[in-house]
Amino acid sequence: MPPHARSLVLLAAASLAVACGRVGYDPLCTPFPFDAGDPSLDGSAPRDARDPDLDAALDPDAATLVPGTLSVSAGEDHTCAVRDGRVFCWGNGENGELGVASLLLTTTPEEVALPALAAWVGAASEHTCALTVAGETYCWGRNDFGQLGENGASSIADVPTTPVVSLASPTDLDVGGRHSAAVRVTSRVVSWGDNGSGQLGDGTSAGARFAPVDTRFNAIDVDAGDAHTCAIRMDRTLRCWGSNTYGQLGDGSGRDQNSPVTVPDMTSVTAVSAGGRHTCAITGDRGAFCWGAGDLGQLSDGEPPSSTPGPTPVLALPEPAVEIAAGGLHTCARAASGAVYCWGDNATGQLGDGSTTERHAPVRVTGLPVAASLSLGASHSCATTTDGRVFCWGDGADGRLGDGGTSVRTAPVEIDLP
């Protein structure tokens, strides 16, 4: 969820989110605190009922805000976007993640029929979730680990007629590899789906949860990675839990954690993004940090490629980052100027610099207009721009770029949303 100029989207009568990237965009809106970057939910920040100055700025009229929403979410092999409250998806739909039962694959955006206008959509590994302006959450796609919040079918190919139960008007929502997480209006974090590495944070590390479980942990923002989860607390410190094989939790232990653990020395956190095997964050006073797997240069820490179990500064960024997004094996950051810089794996052009050369330091994405938000998938990247367009680049397999083909694109291509 990037701390960027945000349009405002009403999620429910008592629950608001702020967004220009993850939930929407408005080139005239102004930055607010408590926002984070992520590969699947780029751009929203929850309303903090304890911050009257922030709350006073929120527009109570959702109907006037939905027409301006624009966001994009890059998953593993599919991508989804919201424009003016309408949801579109493209790429691989073998597990129903496109939300249209008859679509097993499409190389161009197809509209998904939701019961209400959408404020946000998130594409995960093989499932998708959307949040409507009525505050209801709908999930579809693969469900073998309960990642849809529904105890029944192993997959759901069409948007279900009923929302995720016991999850009214979340202030934040994210989708990970095979799990999902949300922040209730009470600030309590809940999660559901795969829990094999403790990524649900409920103190257990086994089985699957087919309905939201309480982590007994409060936060203002949650971000789900492949098999780990991170959250920003009210005091803007950072907690992570789940898989820690590569040090992606940042606590230095190298051990999986089934309850939230503190990421040391991370204060004044304004953004967090949990990726495939690494995590990145932005602090208000010290810039960008990454930790976890760095075998392909995705940490940009100036060290030989390796795993780093604790936060290290991102080096060589030409401009300070206001948004950071961790993908499968690559990372991108957006500057206040709208320039985007990427580093790490580039085998399929996901860094957008016109090459397929692995980069251990940030390189600028070429040919991209002023960016408003970012979203990174496993091997492709997408962005929205301040003039209301969507661009994607990288791996085009299964049509996940949405440009009508399946080829690698080493530079951004514009996606034509109907």
C-alpha cells in the first residue's frame, strides 16, 4: 500500500480506506500516513479512528469517489484491475481466479460480475479477492487451503453470491500465496487459508483455516506475502510472522513464527511489502529497507547475493521512495516524481529497463509515464499512472500482461481496459 497521493474510498459506514494506488487514484489528492506497498494490494491506507486529523479529511460520500478509482494487482499468472468500480481480470484462469467460469485463459481484460461496485481487487497465486464499496469481501479461484474463506468447494470459478462470512467492512485487505488477511474495523487482524508456516498468525502452524481466524493482534495495515505476513501497528512499528526460511521476517532468528514478532529497529514505518521470499519497508525518517532472500539482487544492499535476516538499507536509489513493492524475486520503488526504479531478477524483463539482465542495484523503468502506484507479481510488474492508465511489463505467459499476447515485454506496454 504506497504512501502516495490518494483518492478516498468508503468501505463501509464506519470504515474508510485511503487510496490512489491500491484502491484508486486521484492526481489532486494529498498524502496521508499509515500506508504500505505490496505485490497484490497497492495503494490503500485504513482509517484510524484515533487520528481525528486524518479522519476529518475523509470524504463520506463513496458514490462520488468510485468513478475515479483505478488500481491494478499483479498475481502469479493473472492480473486484475478496478476502473470506476468495475473489475477486470486477465491471464490464467484454470483455477477460476479470473472470476468467469468459462475463461481458462485470456490475453486481454475481461469484466468480472460483482454484486456491487468494487473499491479494490487483489490477485494472488491462484485466487482473487475484491472489496466492494458496501464493505463486503468476495473471493474466488482456488480454495484447497480455504484461501477464499469458504468451507466447501476446492475452487470457485464464478464470483460467489455471498461474501466472506464474519468480515464486515474491513479497513484493509490483502491476498498472499495461499492465504488472505484483513484488518477489521476494530483494528484486529484476521486471516484465513494455508497455515503450514504459521502465516495466519494465530499461534498455530498446521492445517488450513476456511474462515477468518483472530490473530489477537491489532494493526492499521496488513500485507500478505507468499507464505508470510507483515503488519504495521498504530505506533508505526512492524511485526511479521510465517515462513522465515530466508530471513523474510526480519527478526534474525531464521525460524518460522506462528505469532507476530517484532522487526528490530523499524520505527516510523509508512509502508511494508511482503514478497515471495523477501520483505521491504519504508520508514518516514530513514528511507527504504529490504531483508530476506537476496540471491538475485532483490535487496539492493550492496552485498554479494545472499539472504539477509534483518533490515538493510536499499542502496543506490536515485530518489527517495514513497512506495515499495516486493515481487517474486524482484523489487520496485516509486519516487515522489513518479519515476519507478526496479532491481533483482530480470529473466523475463520484469524490471522494465529494456533488457533481461539481472540487476543488483536500482534501474529506471523506461517509457513509463508518471506512475501513481505499483503492483508486482511473481515475474511481471504493473503500474497505474497519474493520467489514468495501466501499464504492465515482464513475463507475458498465459496472457498475464493483458496486451493481447504471451510474449516477454522488457518495457511497459499499455493495457486497454474496456
